[in-house]
Amino acid sequence: MSDPRDTSLSGGDARIDAAWRSASREEPPARVDETILAAARDAVRGESPRRIDRARPAWWQRWQPLAAAAGVAGLALVLAQRLPTDAEPDETARTPVAESMRPESKPGVAAEDAPAARFAPESASPSAPAEPDRAVAPAPPAATVETANTTASRPALVQQGPAAKAAGQRLDDAPHSPAGAAVDAAASSVVSAPEQWATRIHALHASGQLERATEELREFRRLHPDADAYLPQELRAWAASVDADPSG
Amino acid sequence: MHATVPGESDGDEALMLAYGSGDARAFEHLYARHKGPTYRYFLRHTSDRGAAEELHQDLWLRVVRSRARYRADARFATWLYTLARHRLVDHWRRNGGDRFESVDEHDGDSADAGDGFVANETLDPLRCAMNAETGARLLDALAGVPAAQRDAFLLHVEAGLTLAEIAGLAGAPVETIKTRLRYAYRRLRAALEDLR
């Protein structure tokens, strides 16, 4: 049944085989040969086989991601340590009054939250008289940010906190004497820092407006526990006589 | 002394063992001997030069990595084409493509195929048809042959394996391999019929 030539592969069809071998002569490209032979040589030299098509990165390339991550972490640590600590929100300074005094502040503008921005005396700028109510409100003292000669803009204070309204009222009540003018001038400047607040109290006291000076001192003390330390020496005795709380 | 250094005249097994012992020159001889057949084995199965190059390279890198584990229990060629076949199956599994599925039962009349396997004296034109057209026809014809038959043909013609070796490698009875070869030869002859 079976042909004896079936048992010998050479008997399959010698002429087909010959024709095939004549037609099928492709060889792998030289670069493939080189890759394989180089890998074979590397292997017996104790190195791991290498591949050209999928070249292994150098040792420094393999460590690159880790080094980059370490660098970023280090940089973040240094930056965290060097950030100013007063960048933290000053909750005592951010009273509702202060918030209400910034009607045009844009949410998300970080610069406005910074202390420097909060206490920047914008009224000192030439544009301040034209837009008095746009003076940047310092935290609590900003309640007094109202120029004496900007009564036209006073309705804007309706939207401001009670402290600001009180301050505006107090300024309105002030007599227009030379001393009062000095007080107004002092008040017209944005009293932001405790030093300036102390200066204004000093001016009120010197002009004889003791009641207002007392009110200011109480407000100053309420918001600055160490307010007395900012007062000039000649006011210390008077300040010592002022109760912290008139009701108490 | 030359006897201690394997050379081109040594058998594949001796060369592979020598390479496993650290002789890189032995590998060069071995590779030069088998690189064409293994490359063409992949090329005929994939009909894609890029894929054939990648598979060929992977195969020989596996040989390199396996040098210490090689045992001369069988012919080197059998071991080599076992690796090649596994690599090809992996390639098809990943990329889709042919399969070594059995087609022996539904590929025409086996009696006819058996007749075709016998050398056919009517194909005399083949004797003088060693030209480009003949080659192209053969290559085209083999590309249309089912993978299992094509594999048997390539292992026979390109790799020079015996029926028993092909059977052992394919995990099929020798008779099945014979049948596959018959079918393959019949198709190739049919491709050259009109050259008579």
C-alpha cells in the first residue's frame, strides 16, 4: 500500500526539493547576524545578551527616573521649609469687617490674601481720592479707611461692617478744627499697622478728643492684645486709665 | 591541537556543547550553518520579512540563553526547530495568524494525495525550470498550503529533518506527517503543471 519511497524523505520529490532550494535562498540581514553573534559572545564573556532592536538603556538611564523623583522630593522639601510662615491665613485679622471691606477683591487671587497686600496703603496712591472706597482694607484698622473729604462715597460704607461704619461716623463727628484736621489727616491715611493705629490714637489724644481716643484704644486693644506696647510713652499713663471694656 | 577546538567539520551537537563551555567560535560555526534555514522557516510561515527577522533573532537568542542547559540527547536541529516552532506558535497567538491545526482529514482525497507524493515522471519540465518563475510559483504555492502541511514541508526541505523527527516535533504520528507532506508536494506540483 505504502510506497517504499515514502519512508525516505529524499524520495518525496527530488525535483521539487531541488527547485525549492534553488528558489528559496533568502538569508537574514547582516545586522541581525551581528546582533546574534554579539549576544553570543557577550554571553560567554559573562554579560547578558544584548539586543540592538531593543537596546538596553545605560545604567545612568535606568536610574534617571529615580534620580528625578528624588530631586523633585528634595526641592519640595526645601521650598516647604523656606516658605514664609506668615503666609498662613491670619484668622484674627480676617474679621468679617475686613472681608466686607474688600468688595472688589477677586476670589482666588492669592496676592490679595498675602499680608503685604492686605496692609498695602492704596489710598496713598494718586488714584485713591477718585476711588476712596477702593482703598484696600487692612484687616481691622481698615474699618477706618475713609477719607474725611469723601462724604460722597460714604454710602459705600453701608455695605461695610459696623466697625467701619462707626469709624466713619466718628470721623463725621469730628470738629473741623486745625487739630481735627490733623486728626482727619491722620485718619485719612490708611491706618493699617499697629504703629499707625497708635499714631492716630496719639493724634486724637493730643487734639483733646479723648472720648474718641478712648474708643480707638479699646478697639485697638480688642484686636491687638499688645496694643499698649505700640503707644508712645506719653500715652501710657492715660492708656492705663482706660478700661478694656467700658461695660465691665 | 585542533581536535580540542570544534570547527566547521564538527557536528552540530559538538559545536553546541563547545559553545556551552564558553567557545564563542563554535557558536559562529553553528549559526552560519543554520541561519538561512531558520530564517526561511519563519519567512515562509509568516510571509513577512520583519516578523521573520524578529522571530529568527529571538530564536537564536534563546539558543544563546539555553547554552548551559543543552544536552546532546537528540539532534541539535530537532532541538533548534522545536524552539523555532514554539516561537512561531507564540507569534501567531499574539498577532493572529495561522495555526498548526490538522487539515489532513479535509484536504481532498488521501488516495490522490498518496499518488502525488510519489515522484512524478511527468514533471520533467521541472528539470529545466529552475528559473525565477518556477521559484516564484513554488513560493506562492507554499504560501497557500495549510500551516501544518507547510510546516512539514519546511522541516523536511529546509531543516533536513527526518519523518520521525518531524513527527516527534509536531507531536503527530509519522503517518500523519507523511500525509501532510503528500498534500504539500501535490500542491507544489500543481502549481507547476502548466510548465510542462
